[in-house]
Amino acid sequence: MISVALFNNKGGVGKTTLTYHLAHMLQRLGHRVLAVDLDPQSNLTAAFLDEDELSEVWHESEQSDWPLLEHQQKLLFRVDGSGTVASAVEPIMRGLGDVLLSDPVTITDGLWLVPGDLNLSAFEDKLSAAWPNSLIGDHAALRTTTAFYRLILDAGRRVKADIALIDVGPNLGAINRAALLAADTVLMPLAADLFSLRGLRNLGPALRDWRRIWRTNVLQHVPEDIAAPAGTMTPLGYVVMQPKMRLDRPVKAYQRWLDRVPAVFANAVVEHALDDEKSYEIATLRNYQSLMPLAHDARRPMFDLRSADGALGSTQSLVQRCYQDFEALSEKLLQRLHDIPPAR
């Protein structure tokens, strides 16, 4: 299994939407996909699961004397016995043991989810305190720092996943450091604005520092009984998420930032001069804002919308184009994954 973290230091660029649709499309292309929600906001989990399922997996369901309808029983069956990321690390947070492993949630045949939880934010301080102690080989600290990696590794083995897609929050805090260290590769969704460029300039040095510290100062201290990531975090490239055009902002206002992205990505993230023969842009996705409400109500990917979901006339043509765009993006992503050298 190879893992891909989708990350940008700036929020609001469509990262979770991209993760959700990539997971469905990769599954459609015949791959066994594990989606992992390591963003405490848990938006990816909310995209996959309805409110009843969320209340069950978060143990917020109310006891009722009313019997569940048959379709409700089928829905809740797939989350029965599955824990969240927060419940998995709870023994570590309370100082009572190691990561608690469980089966991921089955979304459909070939697609699974490790659910997120707002309670995961409480793990931030524990991870922050564990980082300096990991540098001196403290075993408890190493178990804390590698908890996400071992959770993803176990979930992937349980379902025999080919690819793990990890949704990560938009910051450079301790949770994201542990989440990104757990990933083999990193894919960066970008918007056409100044904030994405600033995010790239911050993100690149942070990834390099974390990689260097982990591989030179930490891995040598990890005992054999603790599975630890290689800390490669190989940058795969970026996906431009096209914004909704505003009448008060001309197209040139977006293009000026887009034109600067390749050089900034090459210098700040990959850390070498831009090679004209190698493009780090994997795709530019058009804005599908008109499809989002329909997809949300239908609880399905935008490219799966049908006429019964309200995708009529010209909207159906947009659905077909959306399918083609995500299919092409997924195939390019798979090619990038195939081309990266193995971790040493």
C-alpha cells in the first residue's frame, strides 16, 4: 500500500472535496482505497457518512424504544464496531496504553474509511510534548509520534488496500506533522491566489525539516517492535482548484498567481530550479460549484449524479465532464505514484 496525504497550509482550497472524489474514482478504476480523515474538522467523514452513521460512530446516538427501519439497520451495520482516529489514540492520550485498532468503515466494495473525530484536536498537546522526547529515543514518545502511521498501516492491511488517501488539516501543527510523516507522498491542492503561494513557501521548508529530523535523528532510535514510517513525504505535485469567477475580479487577477505557482513549487517544495520538461502540475480542475448542492443532497460524488438527483439538461453534460476530469486526474496520479523511487 502506498499513502498520499492531501495537504495545503491554506484552508478553503477544496482539499476534502478532492480527497472524497479521488477516493471514489480510484475505487471505480479498480483499486482498493482506504480514506483516512486526520483533520479534526472531520469534513471528509461527514461527506462519507450520514448523520445517523456519524452519531453511531461518535457514540452520540440516543437510545430509543422505536425499532430501526430496515434501511437504517443496513446503514448502521457498516459502522458497527468501527472506531475513529480519536478513539484509536485515546489510550495514548490517557496514558493507559497503545493505539487501539479496529476495522475501518466499509463505504462500498473496494472503498473504506478511517473516520475522523472532532475530539482528535485534544491529541495536539500530546504530540507536541512527544516530539522532543522522540529525538532521544523515548519509547512512549515514539509510540505517540507513530500512532497515526501504525493506525493507517493496520487499517490498510485489514482491507488489503492499494492506496491510502489521507485528508490533513490546513496548518503546520503537531497533528499534521505526525500525519504527514505517516504519508509516503504528498499531493497539494492549490487555489489561484496569493495565499496558496504563501502556503507553498511555508510548507516546503517545513516538510524538509521534518523529513531531515525524522530520518537522521529519530529513526535510529525506533525499536523493532514499533512500526515507524520512513518519513519520505515525496511531493507528487499540485492540483489547481479553479475558483468561482467573480464579476468584480477579472480573469487576469487569477492568472497572475497561477503563472507564479510552477517556480514557487519547484523552489520552495522540491528545492531545485524549475525544469521546463517536468511539470509539477498534475491537473487543473474547473469549478463545479453548481453540482455541489446536488451531490450533497444525493450523498454521492458529483460525477455520479443522475437525472433523478436533479442533474438535468446541461447539468448532465457537466456531470459527464466532471467524470472525465477526475478520471484523467486519477490516472495521472497513479502514474506519478508508479514513477516515484522506493523509500530507502
